[in-house]
Amino acid sequence: MTDETDDALDAETETPATDEPPILDGREATDENRHRRAIFDLSVEVVIAVGRARPKIKDLLHLRRDSLLTLDSKVDDPVDIMVGKRVIARGQLQELDDAPGQLGVRLTEIVDMAEPF
């Protein structure tokens, strides 16, 4: 074989780079499966619940700037990581080393998604 033939074979066997997520179950990449996989490109809002408070309405009406609302959690307590109203994980708040003042959450527990909503 010549170098040109080798180059042509290499070009035929290379897989093109795409931004599509991998097919996880080994099915063919049909149009139907591509549409199903489109969900991977959707953004979701993730909420980190640090704590909760249950003040009376009269106490809420008295809140002013610099008022302190006491939460039911401590500084080192785990936080809930939520999508919608469902807790999907838990973690610890952590200040990022490379961005002082910026918070992140280190995951410590992933909730079993097989549990019923």
C-alpha cells in the first residue's frame, strides 16, 4: 500500500468529534435517539438549601436592614442540593481556593434516585 492509501484508510476510520453525549446503551444513533439525547443539553437550576426559618408574619414585618434571621442549621451542617423541590445530593459549603470569597459545595452524599418522589 502507498502512503496515500494509508492516509485514506485512517481518514475513513477516524470518528468525527461531536458535542453529542455518548450513546449509553449501545443503540444506533437514529433520529429518535438523537431527540431523546437532546435532553442532555437542557440547563436546570440547582438550589443549595443552607437552612430554613419559620418566623411569624408579625416578625417578618419587623425585619429591617441588618436584621438577623435565625436558621435551623449550624455553619458546619450539610446543605441540601436540590433540583426543583427534590433533594438530589448533600454536601458541605467550601470557599474556593482560587477565588477567595466564592462558595462551592463539596458533595458528600448522592441521593438514590430510585427512591420514589
